[in-house]
Amino acid sequence: FFGKPEWMDSVWVSLQVATLSMVLTVFLGLMASVTLVRGRFPGKTIIYGVILAPMIVPVIVTAIGTFFFFSKLGILGTVGAIALGHTIVSLPIVIIIVSATLQVFDEGLEQAAISLGASTTTAFRRITLPMIAPGVISGALFAFLTSFDELIIPLFLGGPKAQTLAVRIWNSVLLEIEPTIAAVSTFLIGVALIVL
């Protein structure tokens, strides 16, 4: 496994995709969670439902939809396309985790900082973010694992140059069963255990 460049290329693509997806998911998930937990606006329940829809809709439906959308944009077969597809799938997980963390956070601490002269952004960055950091980090790790192990979206959005480890395993199983697949499976389990 470690001696074959094609497998190492797939590991590198998987790491790039998972890292980019994790960063996008955490940024979007944090902003959406703050808005959903603290915001008072009409249609909030509907927006929450739309954001959580990728957990309910089968992944293949999401993959087909993103395939047609990204093909019009001309970005199919890139690491960025796969990362955006994974962001759609992992975003609900991050929103659920960060929202749960924000709901138990005492907003009085942030308000006290603002009353002592801190701006809203500074209070959020210096008070709220460190307090909810365990939830944000947990969401980030789950987003990374979701992206690293996902098969369906890279099958639709990837290409010969952007082949994740899961896709390479799938293609190897279709063509021939070789002992390398057992080593790769053990590697994937090890990555999941380390992250968890």
C-alpha cells in the first residue's frame, strides 16, 4: 500500500478534499449555527429543515444534483468540486453539534464583555469561541471523517486526476481483489480511530 504511488496519490487527494471540506464546513456551520440559535426571524424552522435536508436525502440524490450543477460550472473532476460536495453532506452534522454547544452557552458572558467596551466581533472571538471550541472541534473532526470516507460523491464529481482513496478502493474491488485492499481498509480504520 505505502509503496504504490497510485494509492499514495489517492491518500493525498483524500487528505486535501477532507481538509478543505472540513474548513468550509466549520466556517459555514459556525455562521449558520450562530444565526439559527440567536436569530429571531420568520421562517427559521423552514431554513433549519432545508439545512438539515442532506441528512435525510440519500447521498446519491445529492451527488447527482451536484454533478449536474458543477458540470455547468465546468469544475467536475477537481478537488474543489469534491470538497464542495462533501461540505453539503457534512454541514448538517456540524450545525447540530455547534448549535447544541451554543444553546448551553451563557450569553451573559458575551454581553458583559460588550458592556465593558468590547466590540461584538471581539466578544465573540475572545469569549464565545473559546467557550464553544470543544463543540466546534468535534464538528470539525466529524466533518473530516465524513469527507475522508465518503464514496458516492467522489464517484460522481471526481475524475482520473482527483481520485479519493474510497474511489480507488471501489475501482480495485470492481477490477480485481488484491491484498492491498485489506491494508487500505486497515489504514482507514486506523485514521478513523485516531481522529475519534
